[in-house]
Amino acid sequence: MGMWGIRVGPVLGLAAGLLLGASPLAFAASESPADGVYADHIDWGVIMDLSGPTSASQAVWTAGIKDYIRKVDDAGGINGRKINLLVEDERFDASLDRIAFEKLTGQTPVLGISGMGNASAQVALASTIRRGKVPVLGSYTTTKAVTEPPTPMFYGGFCGYKEMAQVGVGALTERLKLAAPKVVTVHLDTAGGKEYADFVNAAAMRHGGSSKAVPIKANAADATAQVLEIIASKPDFVAVHGTATTPVLLMRAMQQYGLPTPVFGMAYIGTPIVYNSLPPEAGSRYSFVSCFTPGGTDDSAGMKAMTESADKFGHSAMKDDINYVAGWVIGQLVTEAIAKAGPDVTREKLVAMLSKGFSIDTKGLSAPVSYTPEDHSGIALLKPFGFDYATKRFTGSGTYDEARKYEQ
Amino acid sequence: MLPQVLFSGLALGSIYGLVALGFALVFKATDVLNFAQGMFVVVGAFLAVTAGTQLHLPFALTLMFIVVAAALIGAAIQALLIRPLTGRSMLSIIMVTIALSIVLRALIEIIFGPQPRALTTPMPTGVFIVEGVRISQLHMLAAGVSWLCLGLFALFFRFTTFGLQMRATANGHEAALVSGINVDFVNRVAWAIGSVLAAIGGLFLAQLQLASTELEGIGLLALPAVVIGGLQSIPGAIIGGLLVGLIEQLASSYVSPRSADIFVYTLLLLVLMVRPWGLFGQRELGRV
Amino acid sequence: MSGEQAAVSAAPAVRPARGWRAPVLLVLGVAAACYLPFILTERAIFGVRLSNMQLLNIGLTQVNLMMITLLGALSLNYLTGIAGLISIGHAAFYAMGAMAGAVFGTQLGLPFPVVLAGSALVGAATGVVAGLPSLRVRGLYFVLSTFALHYIVVFMLSEYQFRFFDVVGIPFEEATLGTFVLDTPLRWYFFLLVLCVLVYVGLRNSLRTREGRAMMAMRDHELAASAAGIDVRILRLKAFACSSAIAAVAGTLYSYYMTNVNAEFFTIDFAIQFVAIIIIGGMGSLAGSLVGAAVWLLLPAVITGFAAQIGSTDSAFGTLLTESKPQLVNLIFGSLVIVLLIFAPGGIAGIGRSLRDRLSVRVR
């Protein structure tokens, strides 16, 4: 019996003790407006994977948005209010997304939320977001569940898989002057990877070509099987979906087999680490498509401001990573949206302003970011990027507008 | 295509075998299933980044740095965490190693930041072409070093007094204690060796791909490898590692990469049902 | 707050011999458990507003998801602590529950209670299959067979998902019990609370039956149990079926709560959490499972809350805090778990027992 009995007294006492113990640390619960807008600051939420399997890119994105907000706050904030980011770590666990969303809705209310890089979690939250009062502005990934049909509560902040596939296939088909491109898509054997392979296939078919999907494990240590598959199907070029490891493994194995086939990666893996860990002759065959301009590519006004802040806040090593740029651009999107919603901003006013259409000028850091009442995906244009090993800088080709011809 | 796949499978399998050997040694000595072995692989990868990429040590010194540091970490963990838990239930100790891997992961991310690191070492990256089969020099080196380590440990266990003491301890703690062996010291050395073997595996895995905390998952493949080979058996761990590597490459090439794990775990289940003591283990505990 | 809940599920455990104290505590416990969700929703107690930290940075969804996990932990504790079988494969039964929910609920459109019953049956059947290795191997080898089971079942679920549904996951309808729609965290809370109490009381009472005693005899001494005429094999499979039926129902509930489930949700970490909960709580103590679940699932949020209170400074620690706060939280959490495991061999239930013994000695 003793093993079942639980002494109620000590447990209740412990709980009471914890509650009392916490109270002196807590702020006086004087004002707590439901919208996260206070006299001197505004709370804004971020939900991202900061210590889970995708933190390598999502934590860098989070550093980007933090730095932009810090720059704005150092300059006095918006309409006299500083922006305070409440960052929730979701460890790529959908139930933590749900907890974080509820928390930012009511517990520690925020004006709006950015990030949400877990696609399955976003779909799981889609009905909650649509029914709710907190807008999601500037997401790291965008799923159909929240954009078709568009809802006034959701605004994307990253180019989609479909556009990445279309621009990548289109640009390489044109560059290699192919009549009917034959493509191999090497993709992670996850839900997202399968989806990307399907988009590449559709894009190849539109150019009269064909594609073959070759899966790879998320934490593979070798890509021999994939390269043998590539050798067998003799594609004109290869598309890659994955984490930074995927193109590294693939390009190294291809080099060992002496395969000169060009490879293009999706935006998320346009990171310096891929180029740094490949020898120049292999790395020069790798390009990626992105709607964000990686640091060091050009000297646009936006680039200068970003570089200056990144160096100042100790993130020089991150600024060449397009994930950092993406976070930085969303920081600008958020602050300009809050400013435009007026000095007495509320969730309702922010949503009303956004749903009428809104756009920002990132001064060369990205493709145009704009929302119309019908289209809330935000960023749709991309262009190909490569890396120049001689100058150790990224190189962009063409303009973002040229990509229009590849997209439907 | 087949010889190519077989070769890469054996090369990868050698690395798994190395990590698995460390796992088996720790289990033999202290009866602990070390779920942090995967994180020890990551620790090895980042030790290599520290020595090679950040301190720019020459390769020989880098290797020494990894071996010494990993041995110290392994011994410290045994002294601080495992020794106080002697005699506790198997699950509590497994749980401590799981919590340990949470702590190690957090520490590594605090020190090195969220982005993966590229490892720059003078290890060869070219290929030999033998009869149309391309043999990656890095794979060769990884397999070579793994086999060298395995050989050294075999000699160590067979011919040195300390190796004999370790074997004696593994066979029975009480008997070893009675014959005057410092069992605690032997256990500490077992943890140190286990950690070093994982770290060397980490060095090669980081060179094959990138140094990141995601290498943990690859390191944990040592668990099925060890059980398939036989938890109590040193050669079994190595053969188990090779088998896992082969199955993985064959399944990735001829079925699908996602099925690779399933083949490995189905084999594990079969082995458990038919020969629970593993392919090379001795028939003893664990059967009803 | 977890304490208040503990009171409810634990209240029936208070012995009648204590006279007036048991019913009073029971009433207080029920009252606290019923008031708790309103505190967490209104963020106020009897009209007095509480700050987020005064409520330990905890919300109702967190409590609900904890209760769903608690169902799995209770059933695993039953299996491990009572019948002596250890399993790392409990996430696999959640995955089976998700699959059963998808077939019966999403695809066939059956009513929610029928779906739950169906998933219990599927879970029990899977449990018998998963328990088969226990006829041949035990101890560590059995643990490893459940580890293998985890990967095989999750692979099945993902094949099923890719075959019949969208790549982002399997959608689930809103759960309804007759006219009672489970559409708010508050409604879910009361539904889950009742379910947790039922499972707790059911498992506890089943131990007092002849079979329950036989199981404990089996755990303590298998040979003696067989000699006493207990068919150990059948008993083991029964324990496994019962435990996995509960876990599968919990998996279905999880799916309905999440509204969208991806096979990728059921990671090995998901499986490990159940083992972690029962070890931290104390093996064999069903009430300890509640405290274990609170530690494993709520403690990170509490640590995060405290970390958020510390203002960022320009010191080295301030930089560390702004750059790697999640890592710091994980570091503290992992270290606390290690300390707990080293210094509390019997889990939190063990601490409770020794505290009580000391107190009762002093009183005498």
C-alpha cells in the first residue's frame, strides 16, 4: 500500500512553496494589455527551433531578426516604444509550437508572431491561427493550409518550395541551353523533401523534360548510393533539398566520381559552410536559388546597413548566411508594419492595415516583399547565386525581376 | 555498382564498428548502456574542430589532442556520474546517460554556436581507381585507422597485464575485487577508451560530412551494431558495425534510404528472437 | 499547480483509516483541480491578477498535453513497475493510436468515442505482438526489442501517411462527445482530467485483484510465481495488452489535440520521455508518474521563465544569455535531472516516502 499512497500534504506544500517562491521574482502584475502593447515597449513573438535538429539554420534566422530589432531599439524604437522580442524555442516539436502559440496569445501576449519554421506544426496550428486574433507576420516556411485561401491572420516571409523549384529548373535550363531538361532531385526522405521533388518534377515537365527523385537520409554519412543513381540516369543537372550536410556529402561524392554535373540547392542551403567545406573545383559547380541576397554579394544600401550591424553585434560569421539575411529582412518587415499601423497600435489595427496590402523596400537585400489582399505569400521572386572562391564572395546573377519568366 | 556499394558499406561500417567497440567495452566493464555514446562522437568532432581549425595544430598533434581530451572526458564522466550510481537499476543509469547527452549538446552549442563547422585536416580526399571501382582515399584511411585501433586493442587485451585485468573485471566484479584488481580504476579506463574510440569515429564522420550535433544520430547506430554482434563480445561489436554499414549502403542503393533503418532494426529484432546473445556473444544471460 | 493536480489523482489513495482527513482532502483536491484551468486561462486567482511568472510560465495547453503524456507514463509505469517489463517502445503505441485514429476517424468518419474504443483494441493487439519477444528474452534484451519496434512502427506510420495523406501530415477532425465539442483547451482539460483519474483508479484497483497480485509476484520472483501456479507468459502478454491499449488511446487523443499529425513527430526522444518520467517520478509509483511528468514537461518552461526575468546585461553572462538562452535552459534542465537521479534513487516518490518516514518518527 505504501507504494501507492502519496502524501498529499507535502505535494501541496511544495506547490504552494513554488508559487510563493516565484512571486518576489515576478513583476508586479500592474498592467498587462492583451495585445502586448505597453507604454514604453511592444512585445513581439518569435517561435523557432533553437536547440533541435533544424537549429543550424533557424537559430541563425533568429539572430538576424534580433539584430534588426536591436538596431531599431538602439535608435529609439518605434513611436517611442522599444520592440521586445519574446523568443520561444520549439525544438522542432509540434506540441511545443502549440504551447508557444497559446503562450504568446494569452499568457505573455504579443502583438504578432514571426518565424514558425516547422511546416507540420504550422499546418496543425492553421485553424487556430485563422480563428485567432494574433497575426503571424514573416514566417520562415509557408504552407498551403494558411495561404489557400489567404487569411488576414497570416503573412509569409520566405520564398516557397514551388518557386525555388521553378526558378532553379528554369535558370539552369536556360543557362545550359537545354531543350528538354533531365533532372535528378536528391532530397531528404521526409515529407518536405518529397514535396520539393514533386515541384521540381512539375517544373521540369513544364520545360518538356523529366525528373527522377533520389532520397537520402537526414543524417547520412555517405552519398555513394545517390551518386551511383545519378551516374545511371545521366541528368543534365541535379536539384538538392536538405540541410547543409546534404550538398556537402553529395558534391564530395560527385567529385570523387569525376561527375561534372551542375547542382543547384534550395534557398535554405545557400550557406557559406557548404562552399567552405568543398574544394573550389567542386564548389564552383554548386549554385543555389534564393529570394534573399547573402552578405557580401554587392554593396547595396541594405547590405551596408546589415553588415555594419552584424559586425557591431558580434555576428560577422553569420551575415553571409541567407538565413541571417532572411531574419534581418523580417525584422524590417515587422518594425515597418508596426510603425505604419500607427502610434496606438493594436492587433486589430495591425491586421486591418496588413490585409489591405503592404510592402517594404529592403534596399537590395531581397526580392520585393509585398502583400496584396489576394496574396499573402509575400516573397515570390528568386535568383541564382554562386560563390567566387578567388574573392570569397557570393555572386548573384541577373535581377530578381528576371525570375518572373520562370514562374507560372 | 555492387562492389562500389560494398566497399563504401565496409568503410562506413568500420567507423560504426569503432564507435560500437567503445560502446561494448563500456558495457562489458560497467554494465552500462551508454546512450551518450552518440554525443561522444559529436564531442570528438568538435575536439577536432578546436585543435585543427581553431588552434591550427598539425595533424599529429590534433590526433593526440583528441585522444587525450576524449580520454579525460570519459574518465571524468565515469568518476562523477557513473561511479556514484553503482548498483542502481539499469534504467536509472541509462537515464543519466540520456541526461548527460542533453547537457553535452547544450555545452557544445553554447561554445561553438548553432552553425555546423567544416573540418579542415590534411586527410586525403582523392580516389584510387582499381578495376573500375572507385575507392575513396578518405574511406580507406577511415577503415585503415579503425582496423588499426581494433588491432591495437585486441593486442592490448590479450597481451598486457592491464588488458587481462580488464577482461577479468568484465567476467566478474567480485572475483576481480577478491584478486586485488582495482575495479574502479579499470572501469575508469574502460570509459576513457570508450570515449576515445567514439571521438576518433567523430573525427572521421566530421571529415566525411560536417561537425554538428546532428552526428549524434549516426553515432547511435552503434547500439544496434553492438547488439547484433553480441553485447558481450569485442569481435562481435566490430562485425556488427560492419554489418550495419553494409546493410545501410545496400538498402540505400537497392531499396530506399528510409528503409535502411528498418532493415537494421528488423535484423536486430530477429537476432534478439533467435540468438539473443548476439551473433558472437556467449550464450548466457537474458534468456527466459 | 502540479501539486494541486496531484492531490486529485492521489486523493483516492488516501486511506479511509484517517477518518475525517481523507474526505476533506478529496474535496479540496477536486475543488483545486476544477479551479486550476480557470486560473491558467484568466491568469488570476479569486480576481487577483497574477503575473506570468507567478503562474510559473505555465499555460493550459501545456497542462493538457502533459495529461496526454501522463496517460502513456501511467501505462508504462504499470508495465515496468508492476509487471517488471521495461519498454522504450511506448511512442510506437502512440503512433499506432494515431494511425488507428486516422483510419477510424479521418478516413471512415466514425464518432470520436468509437474511434477511441477502436484504437484501444488496435493498441491491445499491437501490445500482444510487441510483447511476444518477452516470451523468449527479458531484461536488457527485451528493452532492445522494443527499441527496434519503435523504428518499425514509425516507418509503417510514415508509409501509411505518404500513401493516403498530404506530406505535411494526417488531418484530424474536431473531437465531439455527443453534443460536447472539445474545441477549447478548457473543455479538453476536464475531459482529460476525468480520463486520467479513471485510468489511475483503474490501474490502482487492478493491482488489488488476483491478477494484479500475481503480476507483482511475477515481478518479484518469477520462478516462485510459476511454482504458485501462475501462468507467467499469459500474464505478461495481458499486462502488455492493457498497457499498450492505454498508450494507443493516448496517442489518438494526442492526434486529435494536435489536429494534424506527422509520422516525424514520433521520434526516439518522444519515446524516451515516458521512460524519463517514470524514472524521475519513481518506478512503481503511479502517483510519482504525475510528478515525473511535471518535472520532465513543465520544468523547462519554468526554467525558461526564470531566465526571461534576468535582464540582459553587458557582462559575459549577459551575452551568453542573449546568445544561447535555450541552450542554457537545456543545460540546467539536464543537470537537474542528473542530480535528481544521483541523489534520489527511488525517484521523487522515493523522496516523498523518506520524508514521510522522518516526519512520522518525529511525531511519535
